[in-house]
Amino acid sequence: MNIDQPLNAAADWWHAVLAGFVRSSAPAVPVSVLAAIVAAAVVLSIPRASWRWFGLYVTFVHELGHAFAALMAGRYIHGLTIGLDHSGQLVSSGRRGFSATWSGFWGYPAPAVVGAALVWSVTAGWAGAAMSIGALVLLVALVFLRNATGILVALASAAVAQALVMLAGPATVSYVVLALGIALGVGSVRDFFKVAAVHTSRRNRLASSDAWILSRSTGVPSFVWLAGFALVIAACAASSAWLLWGMVA
């Protein structure tokens, strides 16, 4: 194989990533198209068959939320894992107190925050930038993954992102980013109800709840942390709905 071929492919990929940072006009989406995008997002995040796989991506974003918050607070990340049962774990070290609490909080709200940011990126004309940034983040995240399931989820997600960056036109990228943003928002709500159920009807699984872990480490009751998750998720849902309403042609 000619050594220039992989170099040229890498150069083409990098140019495609950089091209995503060119701002475009925000699309005016017909009601029928928006309804189809919402339907596609719901199909990804509601039926059990599709959630089995898309839920792994939501878990990945959940754990990246912990990781990003940990880095913001000056913590050192040792690695993260993702299970086929949608479980996940981030291992980090640093000072106790605020940094650990800050990192522990930004798991369940992360998919909703990312989803709202993706919806905003489309309305602001930055859908290409959102996809390019996402493609880069997914590649960097491979450094932190410590199990086969996590690596496979990251590689599959990265492959889709890279293909869209390389091959899709601006309109397609906008619609895909919009559908992904909505699906992450719906997935965040679904996961919130799942963790809330752990505190009511599935208390044998309390040790898996971020709210319970935060309660144990801070002394603040679990319901306060659950309310905090709900508040952020609801704010993201409201902002996404408002942005989507403004896009309707």
C-alpha cells in the first residue's frame, strides 16, 4: 500500500473536521420534517429493542459528564467503564469535598445538557461544528476507556460521527444532530425515572445510584440530589422545546 494513501485520508478527514466549523444559516424546518425527526428520536430512545443499544450511548455520555466535571474540578481520571446492562463507572482521584461532589452530580443531567446544546447548535447554524467536536471528543475518550464494551461503544459512535463529518451534507448533518439532541434529552428523562425508581421500588440497587452515593459522601438527603437532577433535565427540556418551536417553518 502506498504510504501516501493513509496520509491523504487523514488529511481529508482533518479538512472535513475543520470545514464543520464554518457557520451556516439555521434551517427552517417544516412541521412534517420536525415531526419525523422527533419520531426518529423517540424510536431510538423509547422501545426496549432500540434502547438496548442507544442506551449504551446515553450511558457513555453520562460517564463523560462525570469525566468532564472531574477535569473541570482538577481531578485526575484513571479510567471509565461501561457495561452492557447500561451500568457505568468513572474512577478519578483528587481532593475530597467539592471536586468529588461536582463530578458525582454531572452524570444523569449530562445527556440532557448535551442534547440541549446539540439542538441549540442547529438553531444557531453550528450543527457542523457540533458534529466535528463530537467526532474529536469520541476519539479522545478512547484514552480513558478500560473495558471492551466501552471501547466498542466509543468506536461505533466515533465511526458514525466520522462518516457524517466526511460524507454528509449540511442539511443531513443538521437533521441528524437535531435527532440526536432530542434522543439524548428523552434518554436523560428515561434514565432519571430509572434512578428515581431505585429509591422507591428497587431499593436493593441503591448502591448504583449517584444520588445515594452523593448523599453518603455529603450528608445531604438523596431526594435533594434527585431534585437537582430533575431541575437541570427539566430546564434543558424546556429550552430545547423553545428552540424547536422557533425552528418551525
